[in-house]
Amino acid sequence: MNIILLFNTIKYLKIKQIRYRVYYIIRSKYRGVIGFSYQINKSTNGIALKISKSISPISSYEDSNFTFLNKEKIFFNKIDWNFHEYGKLWLYNLNYFDYLQQESLRKEEGLKLIYDFIDNSDNIKDGMMPFPISLRGVNWIKFLIKYNIIDKKINDSLYTQYYILLNNLEYHILGNHLLENGFSLLFGAYYFDDAILHEKAKEILFAELEEQILSDGAHFELSPMYHQIMLFRILDCINLLQNNLKEEDTEFLQFLQQKASMMLSWLNNITFQDGSIPLLNDSTNRIAPTSKELFEYASRLNITYEKMMFDESGYRKFKNTKYECIVDVGNIGPDYIPGHAHADTFNFVLYVDNHPFIVDTGISTYETNERRILERSTSSHNTVEIDGVNQSEVWGGFRVARRAKIVSLKENDNLVEAMHDGYKRRGVLHTRKFVSLENIFKIEDKVESNKEHKCVNYLHFYPGLEPNIKNNEILINNIIIKIKNYDNIQIENYLYAKEFNLLIEAKRVKIMFMKNLKMEIII
């Protein structure tokens, strides 16, 4: 079974991913891990650049106290840049150096942290991987520019890191990882006036942004949180180019501005009226800049956008004076990099009177554990699970084997109806229809099969909401959910992942049925 699962995962990869993965494995055996000791022979004086105001991160550092992902660590005597106790993502955040951009961080304290990293660099492991190098490079450069610092020790280290990155680009992963490599190389290219870094940065960004930004402006991994992060990076690059433009980058700047404009349109569509985003796929709060911060940053850079409709991303939005609802009638994401996807086809999120009502459960961890598997499962989303099996075979921390595909889609102004084949291995096709009326939101499920199956529809309510069951109705405050053709209805507890490592008890409703289920949410 594990071999089949692995085969059904690997078969979707691009040849490039497999080729680079094999190449990096073989190279490491013969040459060792290419680490910080890699040396280059070139003067590493940085040049004076200008950058206008960007976005400051949430404070995460003060007086040797680092706080990431709601976990705090004080290094009393010596910073452990390889600290693994809180997991790899926490360790990566330690090595990203986002905290250099805090408004409250003093220049002297920032320099002290950078020097400490450099002095211990020969023993740093995960922090010298290409992804943290990419984020750290941008953060160091923005810090150096802010305080007009010219420091040979820092520049030598930073330049070396950029050539480590150049020799370890994440072609074996692609997606947002390779984009982060490209964004950072552009900063390095401008800071060091380096033609090699410059050429590679433009090569990556032209190709990857053309592929990764869909026709409706979505980042193709279909996570609103990662969309915000990628848009932030593009805006930073636009900021860099607008203030320090090389003549040969005029067309490139226009390209970045056009992609940013498209992404702003999609962000406007996915953002609820209260400014929040739905926690779809790998999304949670207090990681990416908020939509408000991004729109304000774009405005400072004179980036505008024209409103486009949802399309290729597979998301649709119904909105009136009473409610907003985002539904997912698309595929789970790019076949070759679905690591941030969930088994959530036909999921939906509903806000009533600008308040969250039916929500996605969010994510609380990237560790490969039971909680991660649960949060990616079909049962953690507002959709139908059949025979206790996930629609798409999510496994490990970031893997997907067989996955649900949309096989039909019909829509008009107030209706969306789609069918997916995620359960075809069980001889089942699932069709869901969403109908939006002024005070009623309707959902109809149809399960087509020659056999009987155990079908369960889940509704996850925002923390603090207390559903009550009365006959065929679910009552919450002044909202009534009428259910037809059900076998049983149960109220259960679940854990809502508001942020990483922050779980809140909430209620969900579990509706069992056989073939057809109808729900009317009367608002």
C-alpha cells in the first residue's frame, strides 16, 4: 500500500523536480553538503540603495526573547541557531531574521544578532538551506539599507550565502520556494551589482510568475495566506526597482507591476468585508501581512488594479447585504506541488453580518503528526466525506497521492454546481450545488453510486457559536439551517486552529445521509 501511495504521489512530479532531487543527492555524497564554508573570490562591497517604506512584521524579538508561532524561547547566554525543540518551522523563523524589520529593534541590537549568526555560521545546519537563506538575504539587505550600513564582515558573509543559494536553487521543489529564491536573488543582484545573480533572478521570476499567477490573479497553490506572502515579496521587489532602476529592467518592472495588479484583484475578491481571509488550504492568521497592509503598501507604490472575477483558481464568492460566502469548486492546486493543499473539494466559508459563521478549521502545525493529517483531511472541512475516506489522498506533512478532480462545472450569477471524482475509486461521484438567494443560502449534495455508502456532511462553526438541534433544524442565534433527507444529526466538539500552535474549542455538526442531502441556511 505504501508503494502504491508513493507511486501515486511521484507520478505527478515534473521531470525537472526528479532530476534535480537526484542530482542534489548524488552531489552531496561526493562533495558533502554545500555549506557556509563555500568561498568565492570577488570583492563584496555592497552599494548604496534606496527603499521606501515596506511592511513591518509582528514583533517577535526583544531582549534575547524570540517568539514565533506562539512559542517563546529565551537564549540567556548564547543563541542556538540550530534549536530544534519547537520544530523546523520555528527554527526556520529564527533564521529568517524577519525581526530585523521591527520598528522597535535598535540598529545596535540588529547588528549584534547578525554578527552572532556569522560567528556561528560554520556550525549552522538548517539555517543554511536555500529557503532560509532567501528570506534572510532580503531581511539583511533591507536592514543595511535602512541604517546606511557598510560592513565588510556582513557583506562577505551575505555574498557567500547568495552563492550558496545560487548553487542550491530549489528546482526540486518549485512553487513558492523557487519564487522566494528568485525574489532574494534580485535583492542580492542589486545590492552587490552582480550580473550573474541578476540574470538568474530575472530568469526565475519571469518564468515562475508567468506560470504561478493564474488568469484571475491567484497564486496557484491556492492558499490565501501564501498569496499574501507572494504579493508582499513582489511589492518589495517593485519597491527595490522603482528606487534603484537599472535601464535594462524597465520591462521587468512593468511585468512585476502587472502581476501585482492581478494579485491585488484576487486578494480583494478573497478578503471578507471585515478584512480577514478564509483559512483555506494552508492558511492561518498572523503569518502573512494583512490584506489592509498590502493594499496600503501597493498604494504607496502607485500600484492599482482592475476588478476581475474569480475564475481559474476555482473559488467563487456570493455576496449580498446579509452574508458573504466563498466556495471551492476547483482542483486542489498544481499537480506537481500540492504540499499546501487539503482534501477539501466543495468546502465553503460563510460570514453573516460581517462575522464568521461557518469556517474552515485552519492549520496549527507543519509538523508531520496526527494533528497535521487531521487538519488536511476531508472531515476537517465543510464538505462531504464518504466511507470515512479523504477525497484526495493527503499524507505525510505535505504529500498528496490520488486527488479529486472537477469533472463538470455549471454556474450563473446566483448558482454554482460542480461534480468531482475524488471517490471514483469507491465507485462514487459527488455533485454539490450552491444557490444564493437574498436571505437563504442553499446547498444540495448528490451522491451517485450503484452501492450504498456512508456519507457525512460537516459544518464547522466559529468558536463561541452554540448550535442546537430541533427536529430537522439546526438553530444558532437567529439563523436556521433546515436539513432534508438526512439519517442522523450530531453536535460534536472540534478544535479551531486560529494560529499556529493555538487551538480553540468550537462546535461542529455532523450530518449523516445516504444519497441526497439538502440544506437551507435561512439568515
